[in-house]
Amino acid sequence: MSPTFEAYLADLKTQLAGTDPATVQDALADAEDHLRSALAQALRDKPGTSEGEVLAGILEHYGTAAEVAKAYREIEVRLTPPFARPIVREERSPLVRFFGVLGDTRAYGALLYMLIALVTGILYFTWAVTGVSLSIGLMVLIFGLPFFGLFVFSIQGLALVEGRLVEALLGVRMPRRQVPFRSAKGIWGKFKARVRDRRTWTTLAYLVLQLPLGVIYFSVFIVLLAYALNLMALPIVQYVLDQGLIVIGSNHIRLPVWSMPFLILAGALDVVFLLHLARLVGRMHGGLAKSLLVQR
């Protein structure tokens, strides 16, 4: 029996069972894109040849599903996200674990993501709401459907952009390829495939949800960061300004010298707590992004 794309991709998905869903999505997208392009080129070069014979030769050169799955697993070991380096598990005291976050790059990446989430949230929310509103409003006109089609395709582009941010800053493996839907014939077929794809609508939900989450992330982390820096800067500011920082009426009360180390220590502890919180929230948000942006 002649091989088919569907059977090969199903076998590849089975061979990749237990692998990260983002890796599976990339592997299937790469395989479908490469095989269909090679098949189209071969049929143009050898007209009259049956598709089954050509595909069998292409699959023999491309490799079996087991071989391809093994290659992707080996690649994933070498190409880990920058902030997802494996942690060496060792017996450490609670104190060392608590302050060890200061040397954890994942915590700093997560903190940066929380601070820029408000900007990306505003952009995503504006595009999503504007696109949905205009699509509904223009549907009665002749160019309403083409506009809706462009909007649907743009959603997948934004999902890819957000995936790069999540992988780069949160260390969560995200897809590096869009699903090609090459099996769909023509623009209309690809449009219908995108509309029927669950990931299109979960991505739209993620884009809308990103604004309230961005507001929460930015508000909480910028307040905590400002509070920590303020505590550590108080002693310096007091002696630079040469006046008390506590104002009661017209009186400026200077903080006692003995309190300065405690203020700096409190600010430093706040920074440590902030990094722990950023790492925790980043892990949770990465899970949310993977569940809504990755095709299952």
C-alpha cells in the first residue's frame, strides 16, 4: 500500500509521545512542509509519475518516523531556551536556597517579562478587540470576509511572537513554527482550516486575557521593586540631601545611624522575595501560554 502524508504524520506524532507539545508541533510542521514541498517539486520534474511512488522515495530519503523523532529529541537537548538551563539538584540549606535566587537567570527573565507584559498586553488586546469588532461590523460588506481572513492569519503571527517572548524570558519551550495547513487546498481551504483550528480561538482568548494579566503583573512588580529600591536608597538620600526624610508638619526627622543597615537589609530581602515571586508567576504564566498557544 502506498504511503500517505496522514499516516506518516500520525506515526511521527506517536513516536514523539511524551515529548514537549511544542516540539511535537514543530516536528509535524517541519515534516509536512518539507514533504509536501518535495512532492510538488518531484511531480513537476517527473510528470506522469504516481504520487504514491514519488512520496515513497521522498520518505525513504527523509527518514522513518522513528529516526526523525530521535533526531528531534537530540536537538531539543542542545537547543534549550536561554533561561531554562537545567538545575543541579543538590542538598542545600533553606538559607542557601532562599538567597540562591539572586544567581538564577530565570528569575530575572521572568521579572523582565512581568514589567513588559503591560505593553504587550495593550498591543494584543487592542488588536484582538479591534479585529473582532471590525470583522463583525464589515461582515455585511463584500470585503468583510477577506478582512476577517487576514485577521485570523494575523492571530497566528502574534502567537508566534508571544511564543518567542515566553521562551526567551520565561524559559518555557514554545513552538518555533506555525502550523502550515498545507493539506488544505487554496486560500479558502487554508482559511477554513484556520477557523476550525481550536488554537485560533484559544490564541484569541490569550491575547484578550493578556491585558488584565499585564496590568496585574506590572502593578504588583513595579510597586515591589520601587519599594525595595526606596528602602536601600533612604540612607544615601538622607546624607546627600543632609536632612531628615520623615516629615511631620514643618519638621524633618533624621533616621538614626543604627537603622541604616536594617533599611538596606530590608530592601535586599524585598528584592530576593521579588525574584522568588517573579520566578513562580513566570512558571505559572508559561504553563498558561503553553496550554493556549500550543496545538495539541
